[in-house]
Amino acid sequence: MITDSAAQGLVLLSQGAATEADTYVNDNEAPQFAVDGDISKKWCATGGAPHEITIDLGEVRAVSAVDISHAEAGGESADMNTKSYAIYVSEDGGAFEEVRSVTRNTAGTTHDTFAPVNARFVKLVVNKPTQGSDSAARIYEIEVYGLEAAME
């Protein structure tokens, strides 16, 4: 149960965290750029979808929101914004549970909230990378918000 900690508000947990992705274009568009706090850099993955990026928060925390900066937030065309994606969480990096699914996004930035859950790992799965047929995922920033500690 979240009590005293929640009164202090949510904090950004993901900036500078370790990242891993199933693929990326090159070292200039690598997974770590999705959590570096710099909206001018991105993680970009090509090939057939889905594309996955996992953030390791370093320890189990109570997580309840994820903000994503899609292509348009980084200065690209709105047609390149992620159309369909899902957010998963895990305490151990093995068993993941879906906490949010979005199928008709058109926005350049998204704010997804869900019931607080204990998680060390947060995975973004891009199911439909763009509004059209382009298969490249373009994620400029992923911000995971929660509490500094896990829920009791």
C-alpha cells in the first residue's frame, strides 16, 4: 500500500538506467539514448515489428506511469509516431506482465498511467511503429515514473 511515500509524489526513475533492445540501427541510435534525458537523440529499430526495449531500474520500485516521446517530439513527421505499443513490467526480468496497451496512438508524446506495481524492469514493445507502412520504431525518450521504493 502506498502511503507516506506517495504524498511526496512520483519521481523519474529511468533516466540513465541500463537499457537493452532486441535491435537498433547503429551506435548513434542505440537503446541508451531512450533514457538519456536528451530529446534530440533516439533509439531507432528497423526490421519487422515488434521492436522491444527494456529498462532496468536497478532495483524493484513501485512504478505507475510511463511517458514516451515519439518521432514528432524529436522533430520528425507525425506520420512516424508510434501507432501501437504495449508496456510490460517485471520484478525479475523473466516473467513480464502487461500494464498498458495502446492501439490507436497518433500523438508525439504520450502519458500512460496504471495501477502502481512493483517492478525492476519496464519493457516497451512497439507493435506498429508508425502511422503507415514504415517499420522503423523511433523513440526519443522513455520516462518511467514511480516511487523510490517498492510497495510493501
